[in-house]
Amino acid sequence: GETILIDGEEFIIGKAPEMADYVVQNNATISRKHVKITRKYDEFFIEDLGSTNFTYLNSNRVAPGDKKKLQDRDIIYLSDEEFVFMIGN
């Protein structure tokens, strides 16, 4: 039920406070720097940063270094953590 605002051109999600813009707490399966979301103009992209337990976009694994375009209401899994990507809300 938490809303995370992605501000800036790059946004890192992980468990290390010194490395991430958003910290996933109390989950040992999340990597220190798990995933990066980038914004280019009005488009957003997701990229796995070599995480140990993977990133999935709508049930499809995102390979490390492979940027995938995000659409409104996409489902993102970082290991066993679920996020819903929403544009403008």
C-alpha cells in the first residue's frame, strides 16, 4: 500500500541505504543495488543490476543490463517483493 515517487532520471531500488534511492527493508533476498529505473522524457525503463534473486516484469525475467520499457500498471517483482508501476498517480 506504499507509494514511491520516482523523481530524477535514475532511481535505484535495493536494500543498502547508502546505494539506493528506495530501500526495501527486512528482506534478505533483495540485493544491495537490485534494480534501476530510468526516465527519458516521458518514458520509463527498468534494468536489473545483476541481482542475486532476479527481477521480473509481468512474469518475464529481466536480464541484467537489458532495459525494458515500463507501461502503466506493469507488475514488477524484485525477488519476492511485488510492485505496481503507475504513471501519473
